[in-house]
Amino acid sequence: MNALRTFVSSMTLLMAAGTISAATLQVQITPKVSGENLQPASFRYQTSAGESFSVTRVSYLVSDFALQRGDGSWLEVSNSVAWLDYDQNRDSIRLENIPAGEFRSVRFLVGLNTNLNHADVAQFPAQHPLNPNVNGLHWSWQGGYIFMALEGLWRNAGGELDGWSYHLARDTNAVRITLAAALEITNETKLELDLDLAAVLNAPRPLSFVKDGSSTHSRDGDPVSAALGKNLAGAFSVKRISALTDVEIAVAHPKPLYLPAHFTPYEFKMSATFPMPDLPCDNPLTVERVELGKKLFFEKRVSINDAQSCSDCHLPDKAFADSRGVARGAEGQLGTRNSMALMNLAWKKEFFWDGRAHTLREQVLQPIQNPVEMHQSATNLVLKLAALDDYPALFTAAFGTRAITAEKIALALENYLLTLTSFDAKFDRVLRGEEKFSAPEQRGFELFSTEYDPRRGQYGADCFHCHGGPLFQSQGFANNGLDSSFSDPGRIKITGMEADAGKFSVPSLRNVALTAPYMHDGRFRTLEDVVEHYCSGVKRSATLDPNLAKHPDGGVPLSEADKQALVAFLRTLTDARFQAAE
Amino acid sequence: MKAILAVIVSGLALDVFADPQLTSWFTADSGKFAQIYRNDSKKFSGEPQTTWINGRNNQSQPAFSGVQEILSSSNWVYIRSTGLGSHIMGPWENGRFPNLPTDQNFIFAIPRHPTVQTERRFNPMGEIGMFVDGVRMFDANDAFSYSHADGEDASPCAGIGQGDHLWNRDAYVNERRTFDAALGHQQNWGRYHYHAEPLALRYLLGDHVDFDATTKTYHESKTTPTKHSPILGWMQDGYPIYGPYGYSNPTNAANGVRRMVTGFVVRDGKNGADNLTQTGRRTLPAWEAREHDRATTLQNSETGPAVNEQYPLGHYLEDYAYLGDLGKKAGRDFDLDELNGRWCVTPEFPHGTYAYFTTIDASGQPVYPYNMGRRYHGNPWGCLVRSIAEPVTVNFINHANTALAPTGQPAKTTTLTWNANGYEVNAK
């Protein structure tokens, strides 16, 4: 979905520029293992030390492409940067406006040059490959991106599953790749490259999880990142050069749906440090729609028996989370999952604990119709609202006509939910220098944003891998070791992929002190319980997140004082302004 | 604040000020937590720890190693340090030594424009500088001296205060058994420090020291030194102190390097010195008399103990004579003056500076006066400060800590509003 959107926007730009005579080179890079297609999450691979391992994440940035002419000079392709990700099926970059002709080699960086690596990330448009919300590779606050994230699981000497996580980062670790490639670029040309992951881990410098460690964060002097850089330089190869025939047709910008002749644009406000959100162009934020959506959110008649509104399980003063462990429906039925907090949804791409909805408009109608929740049919809902005095006029203001439909209800709710932004916690004020952390809060932040890697003298709590960035949520779905077998299978039910068993949406930690109880089933009552889980309660299974699996059995061993410090820091993420607003 | 951040960035990128007072600090491990071995068995099994508690010196949360910030104004350089070594510290007396090091979080202010003392003042001693790993430098004396009236060395255990200040104990000789492999230990409130050459720091800096991974000890390398020692630290007068190897010719870098030879000899009857074993400790050495502005001959009530097993030669600083007082000449017969330094060119100061040198003997062992004689060459205006009262440039900040440093940027809100072409972005 995202790949398509990116493609569409770049095509739009190309057409606007009107450079018809220029050619396009599409570079496609396919991760391989010794010539074979990568089998994700399969334990078929071995390091040179004989350790069995799987690969669950191959996510990286390539940039600064250049083509070498016959005379040896280089043609630099400006603004050539792409985020490639195996899981997201992102494997290509299109280099536009290249003069047709013959070239003898291609070069690029795995990673970014210094300027780009330290650019202000808030400037990148919503779908730009360097938007942190797109790639999930930005190291928050420390600046700079992870150039390449390789993760997976491996079996240690005791036969137990362990995690490995190699993150190549920092300016000096960007790797320049130069490949001989006899390119005759005419119109649309495709260059297919292979990236051999076996070489990345093996040649010329063999890496062993036991000997070299199962993680690197590319701190200065780290031998693993040095070895990765050396190995990467020889891991790419040219597979095929061909004329591209299957060019996708550019899709026009989606038009706003039901936009009335007169409307008031809604001012969507967020912190200037947040990445650009991908707000829907077909459902523009207007004051009229947001107002209607808000009224619907608090409307009890949305439920079958007029007993329950959305806000009964998403309590505004609890960051729209529920203080009950699992949701309780309009007719008293108990659900199986904890109602999620609602904030900063404009940056989310999947909704519900298992990610079964891709847009909010798709999401909002589900709890209304779910028999164990509000149990109201869409038809009935439309009839009920149409019979009320105030709604037809509100729909007219929001959508141009009096007609009420389930689609418009969903669009209005989507509008309102997108406006729930939280960005003024004590943490934000401390970052701006307006307030100061107490000593435990400061220590807690240090623990939060430091990895646990005793081999390199790092003894943090390693929280930021999944809860990083200004949104305190940097990963989509993860198995965080709650159980070793799963009574609620989680995301696997949606994707059907073994690798997704026991995975649930990673929640943002903003306002986390308000959103108790915790986890998809509300099993932990307090933040202290949650921290204790990551210190002593993490259970191993085949899909345990590699960033947790690399820790000792049970989790990260923190002292009691450190556990309290971590909780003290988490409490600084509470945004009183958001709590007071509705 | 924003302006300061801008300076950091440009400072890092350009490195235009190759000012050794800003660039000589050892910051490679500033982002690592300080570690200690609690006892010998932990040392040999290779199990350091990052937190420790003994009731008196409690490091219940990990602290970073050494230098955390380098700040500067036109007249001062400020070093903020935890005071903890970057090498693994300890054990001390196999865990029996009562003190453990703790995060001191102090700021050391160093004068940027050292000035030579015009009057010869005997300066109070104790902490005399900071090594480039952010660990404090203590002087050669351990703060105790012989009390003639009591007939023994004053010490807290003996309940005699600090003695007569005439026969001052040599800290290296008397406290050496409590040092760790880095030649460091800490006083009762946890301030880790070196009294003699900083052996482990020299290893980290590549200054002709080897590490034996089996015994976990450091040794002077057996090879012939071929390069000038690095700057090991800065004294409170703003002059640098180097490792033991300086240029053979003080004014010419082209004539090779050699171990700097101290001007002090034991008063054992050799090298033209008197023989305290025969005479008893009845006279002060000339350098000490000069510092006190008094005669060398002592009153009967001022004499020290006879040289014997309990008070061997070398027990007191005054057991050493300065060769310059015995007809020899600094720069011809030996290298360093009675302050343990000399005017010379160095790699960092090709046009010359006054520089102190840490001293070792021919076998590689620390030798008096270790780091500095009994007086500074310059005015010792450097000191620890509680806070910084002037605008400063940030020359270095521990990057593990930058995550915690406020950006100082004003609250900015970005507003997105729909217009016909899409969302319009406004940052205010």
C-alpha cells in the first residue's frame, strides 16, 4: 500500500516536470542467501560458526546513486534515496530524469551522507522515505538513522531461542557500493541487484553470535559494525539488466469525498518535532466534520440499546483508554481485549491490537456492529440518526447533503479521531529546556534510551527499539514475551503467517500512566507490573521479538531503584492538556 | 542555547581550534558506564560491576566514565567529569579497603592563559590537577607528617591530627598497597584519584604501557620508546603534564625521545647527597628549606625519626635532595627542575611551553616527585567550581548524554490545514 503510494507520488512529479525525453532507471535489490530467495523466519541458515539462525527483518536505506559514463566521469543522481524493506515489499528505487545513454558502472551508499543523516526529520513529507514514520529507522533524539537493520533469531548452545539484532548506523559506517554494470539506458531500464545476506554475515569477516555478540548498535569502536561494513561492500551483485515493460499506470490524486461548497479547514496541530503525518486527502479535515465526528463519538444512540457511546470504553480523561481489563459491551457482554488508547492516530497505519483495519474509517464501524460491543447494524444506525432532529443539518454542514450513510459516519469519526494529538507532556517541556527532570526521571530516560548490551558496557533497559521516536512507538507489531503459547493468537489471524503468532500492536507510550491496565488483555494493573515483566517475566517463543530475545532469560536485570526510575520517567509522558481536552 | 548548539556542530565539523586544553581529553569511553572489580576473585573471573554499595560510598545507579563535558570561555576551560576511571577500577586490597569510588560530578576549571608565578609561593597541596580521563590528581604527599612530640607519624587512627609538616609522608610509598592496578584509590567520600603516574590511563592512551590480560596488571613496555608521550593531564596552573618520555633535546623535536630524568635523589650518601642513615633526620633538604623560607638545620624539637625499618629512606618527601642544590645542572646532568617540569617543545606545543612530566625510574617504576614537585610553576588559579557563571561554548558533550540534553528550542507547533491542493504546512 505504501509502496504504491510512493510510486504514485513520484510519477505525479515526473509528469508535472514534463521531461519526456529523459529516461528512467529502476534499481531493484532482492535480498538473497547464497543465491536462494530469502525464507523469512526460517531456521535454515547457519553462520560460519555453525549457529542456526533465521532472518526476520531486512530494512535499510540506500542513497546517493551515481552512474559512471564511458569516459570514467560520474553522473550524480540528485535526491536519490530509498527505504528498502523486505517485510513491506519495498525493493526498488526509481531514478528519474537520467539522460539516455551508455554507462559502465553504478554506485550508491548503503546509509546516508552526513548532511542527510542529520537533516531535520520533521521536514520530510508524509510519504518520503526518510520520514521516520515511514521507515521506522530513525534514532530518536540522538539524531541520525539506522542505515541497515538486520534482525532474527538463533539457537544458542543450549538449544534455546535467542535473538540477534545488528543495527548499522553512524556517519562513518555508511558503505559505498560500486558495481560494474553495462547499462544502456533507454526510456525505461531496470537494473536488478542481489544482496547476499550470507556474505553480509560471513565474508570476508565471519560473524558469530557467540563470539562477536548478538547485537550491535554501531557505537564507536564496535568491531561488529566494522565487520558488517566490510562484508556489505562485497555483498551486492548485478543479476540482470533489462528494458522495463510492466510500467504501472499512474493513479490520479484521490479527490475529496462529499466536500461541501463551503467548509472551514480544520487546523490540525502537532509538535514541530513530529514527522509529517499522512492525512487522508479524500477525507480532508474540516471543522464541520470534526464536530460531527466528536458528537458521534459521545453519542449513546450509536449502540443498539442507546446505552453506550464510544467514549464509554475510550475514556477522555484516560487518554481514551479503558480502566477495565477487557471491553464490556452495550449489553454487558465481555470482550477479550483491552480498549486501546486513542491519540496520535494520524501516524498509525494499522488499527486494533491485531491490525485488521488499515484506515480509521474502516476501523470505526467495527465496534459499532460487533455483537459483543455496541451490536448496532449499520442500517439501523443510519435510520436512528436520520430520525433525530440535529443530525441531518450536521451532515449537511460536513458533507454537503442531508443524506446519512454509514460511510459518512465513518468519515466523520475518522476526522475527529485524527485530531486527537498529544504532544505536551513534561517530557516535551524538558526537551525544550522549560522544565527539569528529577534525578530518577533523568535516570529513567537514560535507561529507556540505552540498549542492554553488557559486551559493550551498555546496561540500559532497551525500551526505545519498539517505543522510540517522538511518538514513543516505532514498531508496528511485536511479540513481547507475555506467553510462550498463545490463547489469543494475535496478528497471525490476520496475516496467516506463522511469523506473526502472538504478535500485537506496539502501543505508543505517551500518556501511558493514564492507560492502565496494560497489554492487549489488560493483564497488568500497574506500570510497575509492566516494568517487572520486561525484567523477569519475558517468555521465549519462536516469534519473540529479537530485541527482547537477545536479553538474558526473563529480561533485562534492573535494580529496584532503576525499575522505579523507569516508571518515574514513564509518568513524565502524561499530557495534562490532552487529558483535559476532549 | 541554540547558538551554543550551533557552535558544537561547527566545532566538531571543523575542529579549527586545535587547542590541546580542549582536544587532549580522553572521551572515547565517556559513554561507557564506570566499572569496578569488588575483589580479586571478581577480577580474575572477569566480573566487573557497574553498581556497588558499601554503606559509605554507594553507587546504586551506574555512572558514566570520566569526562562528560568540555566547555570553554575565552579565559577558562571547564571539564565536567564523574571522576571515575575509564579503565576498570579496583579491586583495592582485595575488597578490604574501606572506600569505594563514587560519581563526583564535579567541574574542574583550568586557566586558559597560564601565567608564571612571580613570587615563589608555597602553595597548598592536595588536589593539584586533573588527568585527561577526568580522574583527579593528588600531590605526592598523603597529608600526614611526622609529629616529633608524639614520636610517630600523625594519622587519623593515631588521633594526632596532621603532624609537624616538616617530615611529610610520601603517598606512593605509604599508600601503594591500597592502589589498584591503575595506581588509583579513593578517599573516604569516594573521590577516585592517582598520586603517581596514571598507569592504566597511559595504557589507554598508548603511552608505552602493556596490559597483561591474565594477571590484569599494567607494565612499562620493554621496548625502546620511540615517540613523545601524550598529554596525561592539566595542572591547576594551566600547564600540561606529559607521560615520562620527552624530546632528548628540549628545543628540537628531531633528536629523538628519552625518559625524562628527575632531579631528585635519595639522601643515601650517593650523588653528592648527605646520608640520613648516618646523620639522622636532622636537616631538611635545601629545596624544602627554600619553600619554607627557613634554615635547613632543624631544632631538636623538629627532627624526624631515625632511618630504620619502620621509617626507611623514602618514607618522607624530605628524604630526597635536589641535584640542582648539589652542584649539578638541570638540562645538562638531568632533565627536570625541582617542580618536575621544564620549558621545551612538545608535539602539541611546537613553539614551546612549560610542561610537567610524570616520572618513572629506569626499571619503569614510579619515582619521586611523581607528577609535580612541591610548588606550581604558574599561578594555580584552577580549581573545582560548583557552577559556571559565564557564557560558554560546548566543545564536547558525552553523546550517550546528549539524548538527555534539552534542545532549548522554543515550543513550536506545526499546523496542517486542507486547501484544494492538499494539506498546507505551517510551523509557528
